Amino acid sequence: MESRRNAKSLAARGACALVLTFSLGACFLGTDNDAAEGIGFRQARFEEMKVIREYRACRTEGMELDRKALASGSSGTYLASARVLEKCEADLGPGANGAITDGERMHAYALSVQNYLKGGDVARARDNFDKFQAAFPHRDLYYADGSSYMSTMEALLGRSEPWTFGEFANLNVSDQLKSEMRRLHYWKDK
């Protein structure tokens, strides 16, 4: 009787060991290649997060310079802000597409164009406006008064067609800019 119990106990332990062996074996179905891919994914995600942190720190620096320029009215500070914001975009590189939202990039790059213009570097503002249009085709931003960033910059940078420049009602620019454009147009003909 006791040998029967030992045999049953031994059979139960063997069955248990067999079940454990198969269940543990099922846990390790992955290969070493899967582990390497997981590490590669983590490394890529770490690099992406690093790019995002660096871009946002750079953008914050450019925005802070913009606030200082607005408070002081200094053209040099506007130019410094524009250079920093332009550098932020340049440092992203082609591999960072998707890491930063287009909205973030558009706002920062548009501000750099605007600040080059406010700082007096019209040639650089035009170049960066062309880059902005190439990077974000058929996209626009709007100022608080509802006027179009693209229309405003085209008018200020002389990119509007001559026939549309005179039709101020059709331009989606601020009333203040329309007034200034009318004044310039009036005195240009005198």
C-alpha cells in the first residue's frame, strides 16, 4: 500500500514537473533577435525623446527672447530670437519628422520669419518664409484678430501679386496693415 502511495506521489511529482517544464518552455518562445529589437526600439524612443526635449528647450529660449524683444523693442533682440528659432528647426534634421507636431514647428518657424522682419533683416525673412512655405505647403496660421499669417507675410515681404496688393479688401490681413499699405501705395504714386 505504501509503495502504491509512493508510486502515485512519484507519478504526481513527475506530472507536475512535466507540466512546469512545458509551461516554462512556453514562456521562452522569443528569440535573441526579439530581445535585440526591443532594445533597439527603446534606444530609438530614448533618442526621439531627447530630440523633443532639446527642441522644446530651444523653442522656449527663442520665445523668451521674443518676449524680451517685444518689451524692449530692440531689433537686435528680435534678430537673436529669430536666429535661435531658426536653429531649433535646423537642429531637428530630417529624422525627426513626427517627433514634434507640425503645429509646434509652424508656430516657432513663423515667429522666426516675423522676428527677422521686425529686426530689419528682410532678405533673411524672405528666405525663411520660402522655407516655411516649402515645409508646410497649403497650411496657414491665424493671428488673434483672424488675419492670415501667410497673407500678411506675403504682403509685408512683397510676395503678393501687384494686382492683389491694391485690392486690400480681398487680403486677409489686419486693418492696421491695410491702412499702412494704403498709405504706402498713396505716397508711392506722388
